[in-house]
Amino acid sequence: MNDALENSHNSDNSWRVPPQLGGEDYLLDGILALCKLYGLSASAQRLTEGLPLVDGRLNLELTARAAKRAGLGMRLMKRQLAAIDHRTLPTMLLMRDGTTAILTAIDDKGPTVLDPVTQGRIEIDLETLTEQYSGYFFATRTLFEYKSHADSVAKQQHQHWFWSTIASSWRIYRDVIIATILINFFVLASPLFVMNVYDRVVPNNAIDTLWTFAIGATIIFSFDFLLKLLRTYCIDIAGKKADVLLSARIFEQVQSIKLSHGPQSTGSFAKNLADFESVRDFVTSATITTLIDLPFALMFLIIIGLLSGSLVWVPIAAIAMILLYSAIITPTLQQSIQKTYGASAEKNGLLIETLSNLENIKLQQLSSHHQQRWEQASGDIAHWSMRSRFLGQSASTVVSFITQMCTVVIVLCGVYFISDGDLSMGGLIAAVMLAGRAISPMGQISGLITRYQQAKTSYKGLSDIMAMPRESSDDAAYVSHPSLSGQIELKQVFFNFPNQPQPFLHDLNISFAAGSKTAVIGQIGSGKSTLMRLLTGLYEASAGSIMLDELSIDQISPSDLRSGMGCMTQQSELFSGSIRDNIVAGHRHVDDEEILRVAALAGVTRFTAEGASGLERPVGERGALLSGGQRQCVNLARALLNDPNILILDEPTAGLDNHSTAALINNLEQAAVNKTLILFTHNMSLLRLVDNIIVLDRGRVAISGPKHQVLKQLKGEADNV
């Protein structure tokens, strides 16, 4: 098997999972079965986390991407059962009924086939298997790690987020280059045709020769026409492929960035993401043809020299002046583009900030301040954009003027050459035409420089994003542990925010027994939210260790970790869609009974019963159609879904009235039975749910112990004050 297995996206639309088979994901089951056979650790959550699942399941296009996360390279192939190479075994067969099967061997005794779910052997003969086999299978191999430094560097370069994507279309670019080279040779047809007609046909009245030349030129021009069409089509195909793959890769990186290393400016971050098109267009558009045209300018100059002698110095001087002017304006143009980029990022950030806080802006009367910032940013963009456009247009104008003057000087000098008998009329016309063709790519240099500066600025911003540390990578070695019992222990944990010398959390030693109920309280800035993010894997400890079920949290994939937890933050947002969509979001194949159970526990049914739409009631963008308390209920229902063994809740009663709070406490008391419950709260009524209390103060554990002892100690300190 070759390396194409690793990055294959081949698929065939003739195989489909029948809708009547329900929610089973046969492709995912097949990958998990192959992982076990190859001795690789994997879980369904880790393989599918962040993938654009179709109806909650993998499709053929996503199978290779999911398998790669477990260290498997898979490639869809069409082959008769008897023709499958034994070196590709074990492999996953696609069956006619939409299911999958694992083929581990074919010998004289018949096929050895395993059920992907049970791993048990399926008793089936070769004839029956051949009838049920669809003709398609996934050839599979393991992706070995490279140990040497040279191999490691080569692998890193091969997997570069941008260049590896562009390189995947190398065959298309090869064809574009070949077509461009031929097109440049075809350019010679026109001046040579005109020169020969003037010098040979007209003086001798050679009509037959004229038609021969005309037919030959027509054939060449027809090929030139077809090649230009095909070249444009190929460039568009490569651009489309790069657009799809790059946008998917960039967005996947955005969702995988560690929160502690996230962007400081959302607007600038969003601007960087939006500007990846300028990078793609620079590489995949006419830039390629322009760069290939440049060396052919030398060929045209040589031909001009052969035809007209010293007249060649005229276009050479013209090209030198164009290059000189381009070099002069480049630094100023680069500065203008960078200033425009910075102002656009600031304006974009202001827009996002305003739309996200429109209510507060009105209440705090900040509209004038924001309007002033908006107009200032708009003015800066207009100023620097105008300067960039002027420089670009001036370059085009200068090139046009120099080209025109080049034609005038060539004709002027050419007449003297003709008078001296050193040049023919046809040679002069050919020299004029070839000079224009030699100068043409130089005339595009100014536009090329402008696009390059824009692409360079955007590429730097995108590279910074792609270099941000990720929560997990496809080649990370995790222990498959999708079911957590609830035992958590922090040992000498410190946490520093990036670029902050002083730790925010100091020497935390905390233990949460499985099934325990603990409240974490403290003043604002004491570190409660940071501790919560550490427990859920959103932040990574700077020192010390966090153990879950006696496993380091670093050994558990983030998807497995969070699938075993029910988490709710105080700032939890809702997403456009229905209440049901927001409860189910992120979970696969959830039945209605489970949705209704958690909706009742969280108090969602108290307000969905009021209308006919029920759980299908739309929530609006960011939950704008629901009250703050209703949004809290929906978020809590989402946390309770699938009955996790660990519940980590931050102010679950925020925004609720007294009656709803009392009802929620009763429901949580039932839902938290035999579960590890960790509450981050200021609401003293919630302490009824816990047995232990931890008090944080300035990033340290100030008090810790049974509830009654901690409350007594806090009361004593308050009395002393």
C-alpha cells in the first residue's frame, strides 16, 4: 500500500446506509473493530469529535479522516472479493445492505469474517459473501511514527497546513504549467505569420503560400484557444479543492485551539480567518501563469535580437524602467496594505463587540464612543486603501505609458534600419508584436506585487492561528476511557496564564471521591472558573497532575473526558435552532425518552408546556428568544443528557426565581444520586446538595472539609470580623 492511503478522500456514491437501519454507524463500528485488530486505542467520541457528521453518522468521505485519528490509513477501493490483496487484510467490506463486515483472511477453507460490533466470527461461505459484498472495501494500513529527526522534519513539512493542501493538486498544476509553456510558444505564431506574409507572400504574390500560412496559423490559434480554456478550468478546479480543504482544516484548528492560548482580539482573529481566500487565490489563480510567463520574456527578447539586431535594447530598457518603478513603490505599497489590514481587523472587532453587547451599549450610553471608533477605523481603511489603489493604478499607468513609448521608439528606429537595409518591413512588425509580448508579463508585476503583499500579510495571520497549540492531535497516544467512574484528584497543581510569570492557582491538593458531592465557593477572582476549566480539560495545568480514575487527565482524549462529564458554565450560550437541537447538540443517537427525562429534570418542560411547539420552540440567535432563566434550564438539560457519572455545574440556578430554584434543587438531588457532583456557586441554598465544601482564596485552598465544619469555621471568621 502506498502513502496515498493516508490522505485519500476517494468515495463512491453507489453505496448508502439505508435509512430504515436507524441510527447505527456501521462505518464507525468497522473502524473501531479494525483498531482492536491492529492494537490501537480509540473510542467513538475521539474518532468523530468535530467531524461534519451526516445525520450523526460517518459517510464514505469522512471515514478516512476518522480512521487517521486512530493511526489508520484507509482508502476506498473497488475490487472483486477474490482480487483483494491479502496484504491489505484485515479490511472493512461494504455490504449491499448498507452494513459493514471485517474480512481478516481468505484461504482454501473460506473467508474469515468478523462482526464489527461483537467481534465475533460470522459463519459464511465464500459464495454467500460474494453475493452480499457490494464490490467496495477500505484498504487499511497503520500509519507508522517516524523516529529519526530527518524523517520527523520531512513529515512535518509534508503535513504543512497550507502547502500540503496545495501539493495535493500537483497533477493539476503540472498540467497548467505544461499548457502555459505551450501557449507561450504559440505566441510566436502571430508575429512570424505576419512577418512572412509581408516579406515573402506580398512581394511574390504567393497566394498558395498565403493560404498555407493562414491554415497553419489557424490550427495553432485553435489549439491556443482550447489550451487557455482548459488552463482556466484546471485552475478553477484546483482553487475549489483548495478552498474546501483549507476552510475545513482551518475551522477544525479553530475549534481545537487550547482556550488558555486563545486569541486576544476576536475581530482580528475573525479577519485572519476571512482573509485566507487571498492566500489561496495568490497561489491557485493567474499568479502561476504570470510567473511562468516571466522567463519566456527572455526568449522573446532573444528572438527580437535575431530578427532586428540592436532594436532589442529598446524593450530591454522598457523592462528595466518597469522593474525600477516597481521596486520604488513596493515598500510604500507594503506599508499601505499592512495598515489597511490592521484597520480592517480593528473595525471587524468593533463590529463583533457592538453586536454582542448592543443592550449594554444602549444602557451605558456608549453609542457615541463606539461611533467615533467606527468612523475612525473606516477613515483609516479608506485612507490606506486609497493609497494602495493609487500605487497599484500608477504602476499600471506607468507600464502602459512605457509600453506605448516602446512601440514608438521601435518603429522610429526601425524605419532607419529599413532605410539602411538592416531590417525588413515584416521584421519590424514582428519586433513590435514580440516587444509587446515580452513587456506584458513585466506589466503584471505591479499587480503581482500587490497580491503578494496582501497574501503575505494574510498568510502570516493564518500561520499564527495554525501554530496555536491544540487540545489534541491525530497522532496523540491516548488511553481509551470513555466511561468515567467519577474519582478526581489534584496533586500539587499550579496554573499560569500564558505570558504571566505569577501562577494564578497555587499548589492545589484536592480529592473528589467517586459519588461525592462538593461545593467550591470563593470570592470573585479566587480561581473557581479556572479550576472548573482545569477539571474539564479546557486548561492544562502548568505543574502538578490531575488524575481521573487513577489516570492522568493528559492520557484521556478531550472528547472521551467530556463525554463522561455533564458540564455547565455560567456563560453557557445557546445556538440557533430549537430547544431540542440545543439539548441534543454534540450527542449522537439520543432517543426522545432521554430528552424528555433531562428536560423534566432541568425544568425545561415547565415553560415548553405553555406553547404548541414544545421542544421544537426556536431559541433564536444565542438564545435571544428565551429568558436568562430559560436558557439556564436548557443548558442544564444538555449537561444531564446521557446520564454522566460526573456533574460539574457553575451557578446552575443563575437567573431562576425562588420557585424554579427550589424545583431544580429537588430534581438535581435525584439526578446526582451515585454521581460525583461539583458545584461552583454563591447560592447558599444549593449547599443542601453537597456534603463537602472547598473555599478558594486568591488561587489557593483556604478551607476544605465536611460541610458543617466549613460553614462553622466561616461563621466564626465572620463573627470575628
